[in-house]
Amino acid sequence: MAIPTFTLAANNIQFTTGFQYPEQGPVELLQIADRTSGGSLQIEDLGVSIKTKIISFDGLPRADFINLQYWFENVCHGAENTFTYMDPYGSTFTVRWVSSIYDLRQMEYDWYQGQIVLEVVS
């Protein structure tokens, strides 16, 4: 398995270890659902699907924690800039960091845990 990386222009984060948990990849379809006066369900499909990558960290080393925080604040600048994410299987995706808060918690000395959400940009 490859070591996951984030890349934007000359900036790069390569995590020291692979992720402990497999990433989740939910897909959301943008649809409007409502009931008619007769009680039947009416769906309006907007034709858009949103794919995300939810990455869970448990036991993230302090150096990776600091690099990831710098990336969030200064490189991708939250959701402002898209970047390339290479997953543990070597596949690459153009993504946007959509978690609005950087909130990884310290679980023990120099080890952190939490989640980030990346939206795949089509």
C-alpha cells in the first residue's frame, strides 16, 4: 500500500504511516423531496452527486498533526483551494477540504485522532 499524500503545486504532505482505518466514501445525490397535498412523495432530481472521502485518524504522530494543521490553515486554506489526494491504494483525486474546523484531538502524548472530510471535485 502507498503512503497517502496531499499535493498542491510545490507543497506536499506525505504521512509518516498509512491510515489505520479505511477511508469512507459516501455519495450524496442532490434531490428535493416533498409531499403533495394528496400525500404522495414527489422527488426532483437535480442531477448532481457529491462524492466525499472521510479520513479517520487514530494515532496520528505529532509531526503529521502539525503538518496537517499548516496545510489546512495556509496551503489549502480550508475549502478555498483544491488539491490532489493520493489514497493508500495509489489512486489520485482532486479534492477540496470541506471540514470547516480543524479539530483533531490529542489522545495521548504526541498522538492525535479525529476525522477530516474531503469532497471529490469532478
